[in-house]
Amino acid sequence: MIRVLIVLVLAGALSMAGLSRSGEAGEVESFVRSRLLIGSVQFAPGAVRLDSVERKKLDSIARRLNRAEMKEKLVRIEGFSSPDGASDQANISLAMQRAQAVDEYLRNNHRLGIDSFLVGFVDRTANGLTHEQKCRVEVAVYDNLLKIDAAPIDKTILRW
């Protein structure tokens, strides 16, 4: 079952969740710091289709996920796009479509029985990545310190 979680602005997420006290905010920070990158795949600019090289990378990622101890863990499939494009909404939609392509590949080809959260971001950072390198999906595992148990969602809502 696909689970979708969109986190666009951490402060907004904290506010919406009512996490304004410093102890709860500390738990969110601990959650974010627990991130373990399992692997990433690249997409051509503007594309959502996986090529054969990137599918092989996903095969390796799937093996790592199958070997990992997943108790008390969350898997996030984090789609990224560059800030170029028609609008932020279009770029976030592209990032989400990339995350969905990765999730579908992992489920259809590796029968992963894990819940995953799909997240879309526009990569505006000056982190030394080229335009092409910003067109990616990262598969990461987090400690479920916040005891997140998402309900299935039948559509993606884009807000910021």
C-alpha cells in the first residue's frame, strides 16, 4: 500500500502538527538526524522514467532494504527536482512523480512489504550539485521516533 506524506517546510509541518514546545521540536530534530540514506537514482531533466542504469541501482537499494531491520523505522522515498521549470507546483509535482516511479518499481519488481512515504522537494540549495544531479530520488530510512502511522491517501495534495 502506498502512503503519501508531503513535507515542504519543516516549520509548517511542526505548526500543523501542533509541535511548538521545545521538547516535541527536539523529537522532530532527532527524527530528521536519524536519516540513513540507502541510495539514490538520477533522472534526466524533466523526466520521470527510470533508465536501465538507474533500475539496476534500485535493485541494489531493494536488496539493502530487504536486509535492513525495519522495526520502528520509516522509509521515505524523497523525490527532488531542480528549481527550473514553469512553477513550484509543477516542480513539486515532477518530484512526486519521480518518487512514485521509484516506489512502483520497488513494489512491482521486488515485492517490498514495507510502508513508504513519498515526499517531493524542489532542490534550491547551493550544495554543489549540478542541475542534472538535482533531478533525483533518494531512498532513506528514519527512526520512527514520532510513532508516525499514516493513513492511506488516495490523492496528492500540494500546499506551501
